[in-house]
Amino acid sequence: MTDTSKEKRTLIVIILTLITMAAEIVIGYITHSMALFADGWHMGTHAVALSITFFTYILIRKLQFSDKFTFGTGKFNTLAGFTSSILLGITGLAIIFESIDRIFHPLNISFNEAIIVAIIGLVINSLCAFIMGGHHHHKHHYHEHEDYNFKSAYMHILADAMTSVFAIIALFAGKYFGLNVLDPIVGLIGGTVICIWAYNLIKGCGSILLDMENKKVKEKIVNTLQNKVEFLELRVWNTSEEKVSVAGKYELIDKSCDVKAEINKIAECESITLEKE
């Protein structure tokens, strides 16, 4: 999926989210339904996260030929994904704290109204997930790439859909079997799962933003060229989700070996800076 396609899909999802948000807030206010009103504002938080994704793609497109960025605009995606992942984590923590509070301070639940809201949320988020088409892994040579910007946006939608499914199950169990305590317990489970997703996204984005060593690509380079090159020093780090930079010192074992060309076969490189000893 191209960045232009992702940009268009994200915009459609933002529009759907904003329409649903506005409808729920207005109808909730008119009917005095706090469930609808609260869910409307909750949709707003996802609209903010999706907007980060959308405007990042615009920035990348506008600045892709700018000479202001040493390694290009690849880290724009990563930074946007990192920011959106933090918002996802905050959402998960908020659900956990609210669920814990509800366990010790249970409230009366308007089951019919809450079920309708949960079903609306599930339908809208399922439609949005279908439009986004999920996140995709792209393999180049031996390195697996992920668009963390798009993935974090998709995770926001998936998280909302998952909480809607959990809520529907818990609400029906409460309405027909009197298992009201299941509602906060399910919320606690859902919030925990969302936090785990957020943690993994933050970890992935953070490793790129902090220029952490890409051990997989480094090991592949060393193992592939072990009979041709002896590396005295080798540093490999991601400059974006797609590309790595390589720097180091080496001694040739096979005098006919073109080291840079061999490394380019192994990984998609933004730059290669090698010193021959």
C-alpha cells in the first residue's frame, strides 16, 4: 500500500470518526444519555490520533525532496507512530483505572442504552478497519519493515473495536445473567491488552528514533561476508522503518569482494561509510 493510498484511507476514516463523534455527542446531549455523550468524546481521542497519521503523510509528501534532512523524512513516520502509541497507551491506562474504580464502586448500568452504543461503535470501527485494510509487513532482502505511523492508527481502531466486542459480551451477561461485575473485569482485560500493544509500538518506534543498533541486519552482514571480509568495527542502525545506515572498519579476505555492493544486497541502505584497514 502506497503512502498516498494510506493518506486517502486515513482521511476517509477520520471523516467517518468525526461524523460518528458529532452524532453521538449531539444525540447524547439531547437525550441526556451519558453513555452516548461519553463515547462521542472517546471517538474524538481516536480522531486526534488518526489526524496525526494523516498530517504526517502530508508532511512527508511535501518535504520528501527537501535537503534539510540528512537521512530524508523517514523518521517522520516513526515519530508520528511513537506519539500515537503514547496516546494509545494513555487510552489503555484510562480504561484500566476506570475499570478498577468500577470494581470497588459499582454503578447502575443502563443496559439497553449501553448495548446500542457498543454496537454502533463496533459497526463504525469494523468499517474503518476494513477501509484501512490493516497494516502490512514489507520484506526487503532479510529485513522486515513496518510503517509504524499507519500501524499505530490501525491499532487505535482495532482497540476501539475490541473494547466494543468485550463491552457487548459483558453487557449481555449483565443484563440476562446479572453478572454486572463482568463489565469492569472485561474492561480491565481490554485495557491491559491495549497497553501491551502500545508498549510494543513504543519499543519499535523508540529503537529507530534513538538510533539503536539493528542486531538482525548486523549479524546477517557479518555471517554472509564472514569468508570474504573481517570487520574490525561495524555499526548498523535504522534511519527509518525501511532503511539502515552502516559504518565501520574492515579488512579484506577475498580481494575481489565489493563490500558496499554486498551489503546493499543484504539490506536497503541509506548510507554506507566503511574504512579499509
